[in-house]
Amino acid sequence: MSEQRKQAVSIRLGTSDVRKIKRVAERLGVRDSDVIRFALKSMLNRIAPLCDPEIRGRNLVPVFVEAGRDLIAHFDLDAFRLEAIINEGADEERLVDHDDGVLLAMSGTEQPYLKLRLNAVNGVDSHLEGTGDSLRHYLYAKYVYRQDDAQASAIARAPLMPKIANG
């Protein structure tokens, strides 16, 4: 029964965040607290696998591919901390390689560094545009769709949109 009761929680927000919340609430015709609850629920849904202690290793890759940049930047996660979060308690077959943890951690940093590291994994020079997409394709291929490193690298190097011949 106590699970269904709502609790008041105090949070500290910067002036600009409060201003944005008030503007969104006014525009939508709702209360400030409704906007805050929406933001909180949206974020929790986005990172829901982190709430489940049984989800470890490669099964956490999608969370960090999709929300990693925000998580890494906001919580200042480095490669070692990120690797520990992902791999802690994971079976041998579910472990994420250290180098891939570094790639994920780099997704929260400047893109040129990520591009250099991803190029080293892929073995080719790719354009900076689409680096995040290349990383997403590489990691999904390797950990979600369970293809080997060579296949994952080939997928990451492939263009995102096929070229259409004129004529």
C-alpha cells in the first residue's frame, strides 16, 4: 500500500531550469510539478534497465548507446567507472570489452577523439558526421545482434543511407 502513495521530494534546480519548467508548464497549461514528473518518468523509462540488478554486461549496451552521452556527461563517468557499471557481476559471455567501454565513455566527450578511436577499431577513416551512428551500429552489431568483431566493424563502416543511382 505504501508503494502507491506519493511522496514529496525536495530537489535543487538552477534558476534557468526552473524558468524552463515554468515556460513549458505555462505553454502546456499544466502545473510545474506535472512537467517535473514527466521529465523524471521519461528519464527513468529511458534508463530503465539500470533499475534491474539482473541486467548486466552486453544487455546494458543499448542503454549507454542511447542515453550514454547524457549520462556520461552529467555524472562525469570515465571509462573505468562505466566498465564497472556495465560488467559488474556479468557472466563471462556477457562481458563488454574494455575497448568498447572506452568507446562508450568517449561518446560523452568531444567527437574528434571518439572518431579517432572508432577509426582504429574499424580500420578505416570515416567522416566525422555519423560518428555516433557508426558507434551505435558497431556496438549493436557486436553486443545486441551478436555478430563478431569483423562483422560489427563492417557494419559500422557501411554508409547509413544507400546511394541511389541516377537514371
